[in-house]
Amino acid sequence: MWIADLLRFADSQLLSALSLGQEGGQTVLTHGTRSLVLATLSFSFAACCGTKMIRRSARFLKALVATTLVWRMRFNPQSVLRNPQSNGLLIIGCGNPDRGDDAAGLLVVQRLRELGIEAQEHGGDALALIECWRGTQNVVLIDTVVTGSRSGKVMMWDAATHPLVGDSFCCSTHAFGVAGAVELARTLGWLPSHLRIYGIEGKRFAMGTQPSPAVLRGIQRTAQEIARIVAPRLLRLGCS
Amino acid sequence: MKTKVIKVNMLARVEGEGALLIKIRDNQLTDVKLKIYEPPRFFEAFLRGRDCREAPDLTARICGICPVAYQMSAVHAIEDALCVQVQGQLRSLRRLLYCGEWIESHVLHIAMLHAPDFLGYADALEMARDHPTLVQNALQLKKVGNEIVALLGGREIHPINVRVGGFYRVPVRQELAPLKERLKWARDTALELVRWTGTLSFPEFEQDYEFVALSHPDEYPFNEGRLVSNRGLDIAAKDYDSSFVEEHVAHSNALHSMLKPRGAYFVGPLARYNLNFTRLPALVQDAAKAAGLGPECRNAFQSIIVRSLETLYACEEALRIIEQYERPDQPAVEVQPRAGTGYACTEAPRGMLYHRYALDANGTITDAKIVPPTSQNQKTIENDLRELVPKIMDLPKEKLTWQCEQAIRNYDPCISCATHFLKVEVVRS
């Protein structure tokens, strides 16, 4: 039983670390944070096994946590890593599946789910977006953008600290798009403290068409980048 | 000869894609066109050959703002064809679902799309900087509407719990209880919204409209009633086709609807209010009076007050339904396929929505007709512009354009809804 408790603790520490790692715009889990988490876990384990076994227990625990996370990732639908929102991290992909490159955000969500990472699809309506992220402090959002760059180019904005250029997010058929949602939420004081937006440059938006090959490559790159941020340990262990 | 052209290539703060063209020559208005260029969507065509029980879920996809309206008109029309009547608590739950949609839709339009016109802001974002409380309250109020739709419909947009004969699942009383406190807050906030809209300035623009809406002897209309007008129309939904006609105009992908033989007519909150004022509860009637509105309102610019009154009504009605709710034994009335034709009109947030379905003996749809409110209001919108432009012709072009756009937004047009059908003729030689 104490192993189960310890694993729960390990999960929570690792997931807290994911959030900690995003402080100050550093999205990637830092080496220092990892070491801190593992040290905490090792000491916890050592408290149960005796101080003489600290080194051995740390190695054992590291392997145990990694194995457990992989197992949970594959077999346990309630896995906290499958549901980043349980740790205050929300991933949202916006777009329209029937309008060519505008589907990019939704296809990133699909790819992330294939990697075992939970993410939400969204039509991009501003008011619903604000409702969607209210109360969540860490949000990653993916949408198609039009900036005049080459098709499929992936861009990233730290929207919590910098205003968005409204015209870039022009693909919504609703009265407000993503840029409107971000700026309205900022005005109302309802913006998440960490909001990272990935924009994939789109060019073709004809109804009933598929995204271009360049945008499909951008979708793949974006999904890998987000997966690297959310679950770097799992990618390293070959779960992708 | 001096020619002035007002051209808005993409109307802002309306649902869907449309444009406006106004031509003035030698101080004479020569042309007004509300151009709806959003591509046609052919819903009626692809409903043919589908099982009638699929219609509520298929037609809900016509609109993300008013999917409940499409579901309600669809189920009522199909139940009419199958000779089924849904009564009691199931009927009340349908009204409750509609309350949720009216709250969502009306608040979105009042605070986010229409209010900036009256306060002189380009959009809601700009307005929110100076009026954050208004926007915050509106978003919270809209959320209450979303919660009702999500609880009864299974999700907020494009609900999945509505079926011919009733619902797939009905809530127990305890599930509705938490909504009561939220709705009491919503009712108070809606009342504040009515007071606020009453303080806005409106241009003098009383018009002699023919208003058309459902009318029910006992209640403000959502799902049932006869189709009436202030000029003597009084018909059942099944007689819609003999009283109304649709025509295709070159500049719009949405068919223009007209009353035979009188032409343009007006559907929506203003029509409902004028034809059903006495069915509103005392709370709403008093709020109307306090906001400076009598039992009749012919100024389309004041539709923002009427929308806030209907929001208040929807909160009050939702509370009444929840307080009287007892879970029905069955979530739906059994339906058996049979051949027939069914008709229904219900009141979408933007106005009356007509559905007609012909079914074969297996319940397969052989023919469908859907007439959304924006399609019906197109002629009246153009008529309003013809009346308005000569009065404001001397304004600077930017201000003139602004007022014309505002006049269009009086109708909260949903262009995506309106462009569901276009007759296509293929000539082969």
C-alpha cells in the first residue's frame, strides 16, 4: 500500500514540476527541477528504507516511477498524465475540420491524443474559449494563423505577457476569434497566468478540403513540441 | 451628378458572412442590397433519404448559436407527421431547454454585438475596457444559459439529448436544483440589463411593420401556438406554405421570404413582444414599463431592450419550470413510423422558424423545407435601410455606414442559418 501512496506522491511531484518548469517563460522542464523532484522522491523513499540505502533507493525509485508512468500511460485511462488538466494544464486546439488549413489546431489535438496526452477541441468562439480556460492557470492553445509567412510555419506567442495581433487569427467565422478571446480575457482580468499559443501558418481555407502537406508537417512539429513539454520523460522513454 | 456608394464588404458583429451595398445618386437613394454571399449549405437536400429520427441532430448543425431551435422545430414537425403529442413534464423540459438557448443567444447579442453600437465603440473588446462589469455580467449570464442547455441537451452546443417524442434521458429533480440559485442571480442580473438598455439613446424610427410570431393563449411562445400578425394573419403551422412564399434574388444566397400578398414582414423578439405582451409575467411587464417601453414597440433600434426583457422572461420561466418539475416516468413518448407530412413553427431567438417534413411509411424523409428567421427578415432589413438612409444621408460617410450597420444588427441576423438552401438548376445541352 505504501508503494501506491508513494507513487501517487511521485506523480503529483512530477506534475507540479511541469508547472514549476513553466515559470518565467521556461516551458521545458528544467534539469534542475527534475533533480529537485527526484531528490525529494529519493528522500521520501529513504525514510521508509533507512538512510543507508539512499543511493540505491534513488536509483530504484527512478526506475519504478518511470515504469509506472509508462504503464499508466498505456493502460490507465485516469492517468494524470493523460489528463494534464487535472494538474491545472489545459491544451486546446481550435479550428474548423472542413476548411482546409483551418483544421490545424484540431489535428494537433488528435495527434496529441494518439500520444496519450489529453487535449480539447474547440470551435474558436471567443466567449466559449474564455469559459473553457477560466480557473485554469496553465493553458496551451493551438490555432491556424495568417501572417504572410510560408505555409506550415509554426510560431509561438506568450500571450500572458504580450498582446496578440488580432488580424493573424482571422479564420473564425464567429464574431470574435482567438485573438479577441485573449484580449477580452486580459481586459477582464480573466487571462490564465501562463498562456502559450502555437500558430500554424495557413493559406488554403476552401470548404471541404484537407490541410496542405506543409501545414500537415507543421501540425506534426507542433504536436511533438507540445508533447516534449508536457511529457518529456515519456518521450524519452520511447512512448511516442 | 454626384454619386455616393456605401459599401461594407464584410458585415461585422453578425453571424456568418454578408455585405451591404447602398447607392446614392444626387441625394436620392437608388439602391440597397443586403448581400448574403455565405455559400449555400443544402440542408434540405441532404435530409432527403434520412430517417426522420435523425432530423433533430442533423438540423441542429445548421447553427451553433440556436441549435435548440432547429431541434425543436424538427421534433415538432416530425411528431406532427407521426400524429404524436408530447405533453406534461416533457413539454416543460423542452420549454426549459429553449429558455437556456434564449438566454445564451440574447445576451451574446445584447452585450457583445449590439451594445458597442449604442456606446460608440468599434467592438466589445474596446467596450470592455470602459464597461468591464457589463461584459463580465453578460458572460456569467450567458453561462447560465449554457448550463441549462448542457444539463438538458448533454452539451452546450449542438445538444445530443433531444429526440422525436422527448429526450433520451431526463434529469432527476436534484439535478435541476443547483440551477435554481444560479437562475435567481441571472434573473436579478437580467433585470439590471433591462434597466441599463432602457438608458440608451435611440433614433426616432417608428415603422409600420407587419409583425409575425407564434401566439399561445396561456404562455409567451416558445414551441407552440398559432401563427399570427398585427394585420390579421391567424393560421396553423400547416397553412404556412399557403400564406408565405420564398423567392430567390440575385444578390443573396438566402431566399427572401414574403407574406402573400403583402410582402415584407418582421419576425423576432419585437414581433413576439408586440403580439404577446399580455402573456408576459408582471415582473417583465413592469420592467418594460420602467425601461420606457409600452405594450407596443415599433422602433427596431429598441429591440435591444426587448431582447433583455426576453432574457428576463427566460430566467423567470426557467425558474418556474424547475420549481414545478417532477421527473416523468418515461423520457420519451413512443413513436411509430408512418407516411405523412408534418409542419411546425417554433420561436428561435431571432424569430419564427418553420420546418416541414414529408415522410414515407418507413419514416424516411422524402422532402424537407426549412425557413429560418433571418431569411424572413431580409426584406424588412432592406426596407429599414431605405427608410433610414434618406434621413441620415448628410452624415459623414463613416458615420452613415456605422448607422446602417447598426440598423442591420437590430435584427441579430444569423447569415449562416439563412443560407441553408439555394435552388440550383443544371442545364445540359
